[in-house]
Amino acid sequence: MPIRRVAMVSLHTSPLDQPGTGDAGGMNVYVVELAKRLAERDVAVDVFTRATSSRLDPVVRLTDGVQVHHVVAGPFEGLSKAELPGQLCAFAREVLRSEAAHERGHYDVVHSHYWLSGQVGALARDRWAVPLVHSMHTMAKVKNQLLARGDAPEPVARVIGEEQVVAAADLLLANTAEEAKQLIELYDADPARVDVIHPGVDLDTFRPRPRAEARGRLGIAESAALLLFVGRLQPLKGPDVLVRAAAELLRADPTLRERLVVAVVGGPSGSGLERPEALVDLADSLGLREVVRFVPPVDRADLVDWYAAADVVVVPSYNESFGLVAVEAQAVGTPVVAAAVGGLPTAVADGRSGLVVAGHDPADYAAAIGRLLADQKLRERLSAGALEQASRFGWDVTAERTLQAYVDAAGAMRHDLAEPR
Ligand code: UDP
């Protein structure tokens, strides 16, 4: 059965949001890139997201064939992610109404992102008799096993909600084989209904560019040793590990102080337990006020400059379902030092495109970063390896495989249409 129209549900965060702050991150990029590439393959995509401002038009065109629907469910402002379960019914009702305005059989598949959207997707699946394809993005049970210091555990209500979505989905898309294993072992997912599809990187945007020019545009000295963190500032992402590692590096080699720059690009996010200023305070307390530079979230074009300007991109996350930042940096030819968690060992080829570090001891990160800073040959070899590694992760492959997954899910579903799971 050909797939012509997809209802994509992204309840808690909009594909129109700037990634890298608040609740917007890799999932937003994922939805945008996948939707755009599906549209290029003649699949129309309607993305349903919760309206968070009265100024938003009800429907916004993202690109040809992709429309973002702003669903009014609850107050526009002031609702945290933790409060969103209370709006699920209102949101679902509006999505169902929107579809009902069309002729019957408007969508061929519903693809939901994150468990809140999965709850809505499960309802739409049964009502529309189309397959539910679901992407978890993060999982509470995994997150709770890997909590960073200061992070609050995910509530049991989310765990139960996720289990319901896993049971309802016709097909679960996992970012990596490890995520597939977690779905099967921790959530009791049927292995036959789990497909591994890697997310991607926009290889047209994220390409090498001359380092000196990028540094010139960013005001970074030619002689600087630039360590870069990119992402939402929350304990889970471990930006403090990099700041502490920088202090270790300076302890081992005080001469580095003249040229060490640690750039932290991104905005506050998450549980709110850690104030963003806590990172500033940490840098101050370690005597790194002049070394650490905080940069508010930037758009993709500027991000390429940051990746190109950096000597090393550091991804010290406590949990990472894939790690788009790691792939983007490599696509620009910059080696990555990443934590051995979640999708990062898949995204980064240890010893070939970067260095993968077990645990979160800042001394271990300092050792890996120090090795790279001291050895230009190693940096050049890993840079070449990084380009090769990133070339395996284009979004076109992701979209092609996802479209096939929709077709497979639709084919498999026909048999149990009468009995929604
Ligand atoms: N990002 C961005 N601007 C910023 C910081 C981050 O556009 O200032 C993007 C980044 O390019 C990446 C995404 O946010 O595509 C973060 O995705 P990742 O998978 O690394 O982390 P997540 O947010 O999913 O935890």
C-alpha cells in the first residue's frame, strides 16, 4: 500500500522551535529533517504540536508538503512538560477533529514522537485504523538507570504511559540496536515490531569549512585550543564534566591557560533542578571565568562555524538516545570525545573518528582531550575518520528506511484491523 499522507505527532515541542534550549533538541531536528525528506518523496506530512502562544497561526507551512498544526490544548504559556499529561485528552480530541474535517481515510500512518505523543497516536490509530509507528527518543526506565547528579528521576506515571504506547504501537523505531534491546528487555516490546533506523545528519549543511575563517567570524584566536560543548544545558548532558576536565587539563599543563577556550553553546533546559548559572558558578569556582565562554543557542549555519572552529567537540552525556551533535561535528571533520552511553558509541567510532570514554570522571575526559590536543597527527587521522563516519548517517537513508517501515507496518496491520491492540 503506498503511503501518501502521514500524521506526525510531536505534542510537547514544535519543529518550528530553536533546538538547543528548553525542551527543543534532537527530536525537533529529527521531526523537521524526516518530514522534509518524506515530502521530497511525495508524502505529505502534517505535524501536530501543542500551541504555546496565541500569536501562532493555526497552520504553518514548514516546506512544500509539510504543515505544522498548532493544536490548542491547555494554556498557551506556563505549562511545564510534567504538566502535559493533563492535556492529552484535549490535544487528542483536536487532532481527531482535524482529521474528521477531511474525507475518511485521510492519513495512511500516524508516527508519534516521545511517549506523550504516543498516547495520542495510539488513540488515532484505533480511530483511523492506520498503523501507529512510534519513536521513543528517550525512555524513562533507561534515564532512571543513568541519572546525573542533581537530576530528578522520571515519574512512574511516565513509565506506565510508555509501556502503554509500546504495547499499542504497530512498529517501534529505535535509533540504535542498543535502544531496540532496551525496548525488548525493559519494556517487553515484541522483537518483530521493533526496527532499528539511525537518525541522520544534514550532510549538505554540515560540511567542512576553513577553520581560520570560522574562527575569524566567531572571534576565536587562531592559536586557541578550542573545546566545544553543544546542547541543552541540563545535568543529563554533563556540561560540568567538560568544565571540570578543563580544570584538570590546566592543572596538568598551566601553560595551556593562555590559549584554552571552552565554548558552551546552548540554553537552559530540563528539570530546573540545576540553574543554568550553576555552570557559571562552577567555572568561577574552578578559576575558569576567562576560559569558559557561554554562547546562547545558535542556528545551524552558525553551528557549522563552531564545529569547524573547534579542535575537539566533547559530548559527556549521562544518557543519549543517539547524539546528533556528535554526528554533526564529525560531518564537519572535527573529532569527538564522547561518553560510552546510549547511541554515542554507535555515532562515534572509537579510535577512528573520535575517542569514547567510559564513565564520567573528568580526569578521563582530560586525558582523552589532552591526547588529542597534544597530537596533531592523531587529530588529522581522526578528522578524516570523522568525515567518513558521518557520511554513513545522511537523513536521506533515514527517510528512505522510515518510509519502508511505514509500508511494512501498514502491510502487517491489515490482519488485525478489527482488533486494535
Ligand atoms: N542545536 C542547535 N543549536 C544549538 C544547540 C543545539 O541547533 O545552539 C541542535 C544540534 O545541532 C542538534 C540538536 O540541537 O541537532 C541536539 O540534538 P542531540 O541529539 O545532540 O541532543 P538532544 O537534544 O536530542 O538531547
